[in-house]
Amino acid sequence: MEKAILGIDIGGTGIKGGVLIKGHLEDIRSIPTPAHEDKEHILETIAVFIESYLEYDPAGIGVGIPGLVNVEEGIVLGLSNIPAFQHVELGKFLTERFARPVFINNDANCFALGVHKFGVGRKFKNMIGITLGTGLGGGIVINGHLYSGVNSAAGEWCSVPYLEHNFEHYCSGKFFLNYYQSKPKALAKRAMAGDLVAQKAFDEFGHHLGELFKHILYTLAPEAIILGGSIRKSFPLFKASLEHTLSTFAYPTVLENFQILLSELDETAIHGAVALVEIEEETVNS
């Protein structure tokens, strides 16, 4: 029987898990993140959650984190949504607790890896994963391999200066809250019902996202950018303005072979966490 692999996605509000068995992700579970507790309490919560999966006897554990990670050492360097989780040796803690290999990376990197290994990104050697939600996340796959950079910081376009702030300010849920005092989902409903102000909001959002995509294209020229996160579900509302802005890109021949796709996977970060383990096993066995 093929060995099971456990994937864990740690977020600011919830911790989710799933087990990959024979190529399929099964038994998805979630618990609230004790984000405002001390480090020891958070670590024990994660450990108890993992213990609930030990019946599968997982061969390894992959973990996605919404922050920077020293990938080689398995050290969480800092999480903005979990104040006590700063410079935490999570890899060492879990390895000693469960006597299994543990691999940790940034959650946006896990998204890119997950969609490349298990989703619509499988056919591309060079692709970018972008998550559009409360914040903006990015991950890079080059020549079929995840590129994490130093401390998993590659693809942090959220912090790149743009206009008066940075790309995250204009290319995430923050844009709708700051400029239209509404959450994206509620604004999307209004736009679909014909609300001109809401439609204008998504037109502007698409323009800003197009400028981000141009920045990515000038730097990496990927074959595809694949969108994840809740805002991707409103893609028809900002598709036209995004494509209009992309039409100003200086190298049309690059655009001829470029695609924008939506992730069809709902648990891509868990898929990516699982893939962290799979890749390491492939490296060892090659």
C-alpha cells in the first residue's frame, strides 16, 4: 500500500489538515487557530491536531505557514497574524514529537507547488501562483521546481511598492475595504446585480492586478499565472480590465504564449504541503 503523507495548513484563523493516499487528498479537517495564545499553547494545539491523524501512519509531514520560513532549518521566522509565533523551531519540535520527516514552507509557495503538482498547473514548467484573498500571496515554479528564495521570501510581490502603497494594498481584499468599504464577496453580488459602483470597483481591481502581472512578466516571463483565493471566484468581473491593462505589455510575443487560469482545487495549500514531502522523497530516491 502506498504510504500516506500528511499536509497541514496553518492560518491566522484556522488550522487545516488532510492526508494524501494513492494520489487523493482525504479526511480534510480543521480547528481554530489559538492565534493570541502563547507559543507553547500554539505548538501543543498543532501537535494534538497532528496526533489525530496518526492512525494513517503518515510517512512525512508537510506544513504551510503564512509568513517567512527558514526552510532548511524548519524555523518559522514570524507570523503577523499570530504574534507569539516568532522565530519558532517548528520543524525540530514536530520531528522530535513524531519521529517523522517534517518540511515547512510559506503557504503561498505551497499554493504554487500544489497547483503545479495536482492542479491546472501540471502542464507548465514555468508558472506563478497568485492568491487573492484578505492579502496577496505569490509562489514561483521554475523548470518544474518550486523556487522559495532566501527564507521562503521569493514571490513576495505583496510588499513591492506600487502607487502610494504596495501591490497588496491594491490587489487583495484590502482594496475593496479601503476604497469601497465592502468585502469582495458582497461587492461581487452587487456588481452581478448591475450596481455600477461595484462594477467600477472590480474594473479598477483588474487594472491594478494587470499592472502586477506586467511586473511579473517583465521579471520572469512565465507560461502561466494561476489564481487562487476567494476573489478568484469573481474573475469574470475583472477579467476585461485585467486583459486591457495586459495589452499594454511591451512584448506581445510573450503574451501569445501566456495563460491566466483559475485553480480548481479548494485545498491547494494542503496539496502543496503534501508535495513538500513528496519532492524530498523523490530527491532522496533519485
